[in-house]
Amino acid sequence: MSTPAPVRARQSFRHEALLWRDRSDYVQELVPFIQEGVDAGEAVLAALIPEHADWIRKDLGRAAAQVQFVDMVELGRNPARIIPACQTFLRDWSGHERPARGVGEPIWPGRRPEEVLECQLHEALFNLAVDPELPVWIICPYDAEHLDDEVIAEAGRSHPALSTAGSYQGSPSYRGHAHAQEMFTAELPAICGRPAEITLTGRADLKATAEYVSLQAALADLWSHRIVDLTDAVRGLTANSINRGAQRVRVRLWTNPTC
């Protein structure tokens, strides 16, 4: 018998992880959650991978038209875009006067380790990014059947509550703000391989650096728009470093980070 989430005396921020194992778990837990929000007139966001969005749409029927669906594969290509997208949704569709709820699925089987790490940082920072008094309820589904045990364990550290198809409990491993701070300030993992490298000693070197980055990106067979994006990003970062007083800036580029 399923243990329902507790009813609160007032609406406030809730950030929970759903540990599911099959399609039945997924829809039986999330469709009623979404339907309840629609029936209550709440703003509802579903940021899911396409396959799972299709599951939800099919079971919701006509109510699906009242849900704002977002393709998480596209949005989550850069995990740093997820929190701003949620904040935009809350600003445009919710607020203290209108409760909101959503389903956010930043991690799924097949994500590269670097992407998973960034998504885990997103999950921890989400607890800091939302006003605790804002009436928004977010559930993040995790595929407990196929994701690594450590990924599931990390979900417990970044979500105050955990649920499954038959249970609901506060997360005993939740670490709150301190965990987000630790993750945000942690050293980045080492990258395998030998990088291409160039050093700037002043603003006069910016043009040469941009040309060098563009050349290396072209040699790595990036698409033209990706070359432009990368070059612009490096130019902006190096210029900001010099403007803040850096005497020298070292730019390193890895074309194949896989060992």
C-alpha cells in the first residue's frame, strides 16, 4: 500500500525525488500528482525526456493540454540552463499568489559522467535557488532500475524527501545547503589527454587567442556554429580575467577527454 505525501497546513517549497523502476511506477505516481495540480488550477511544468513525456500525455488525456511540457534532452543539454528555465516558469506562471508544481528529470540512463555531475550540482543548488516560502512542489524522477547506486544515493543527499511506488519518507541522508556549497567549490575531475595550450599576458593577445581557439575547434571537427560559440565564450572569459587584474591567463583545450 502506497504511503502518500503528507498534507501541509500551508503551501511552501517542496523538492522531492521519486525512485521508480518501471512505466507503471512512473505513471501511477506522477499522473495523479500532475492531475491534482491541474484540477487545483495550479501552473504545472513537466520537463521530461520525450519517451516519458509521451507516457504522461497518454495517461493524462485532455488534461495534458494544460501542462507546459519541456523536452529535457534539449533543455538539459547544458544542465546550467535548468534552474533559469524553472525560475522563468515560476516568474511567468506562478508566484506567491498561485501555487505551482512540476516534474523535472535532469538525470537518465545514458547521460555522460560529466553531465550527471553537473546535473547533481543543479539538484543541490535548486534548494538554494527557490524561495522556501514559494508555493512550488517539484518531483524529480530517478530510474532506480538502471541508474548507478551512487547516483541514487546522491539523490537522497540533494532532496529533502524520497518516495517510491509504495513509500514516502524524509531523506535521512539529505545534507541541505552545506552539500550544495561543497559541490559548488569542489575541484573539477582531472581530464585525460594532453591539451593544446596558449598563454595571454594582456589584452593585445585576445585576438591571437581567439584565432587559436577557432583553429583548434576546427581541427576537432566542430560545426561552425559551435566554433563561434566556443570562441566567444573563451574570448569573454579571458577578457574578464584580464579586466579583473590577472597578469596572465592560460587557456587549455582538450579535443578528446576520454581515456
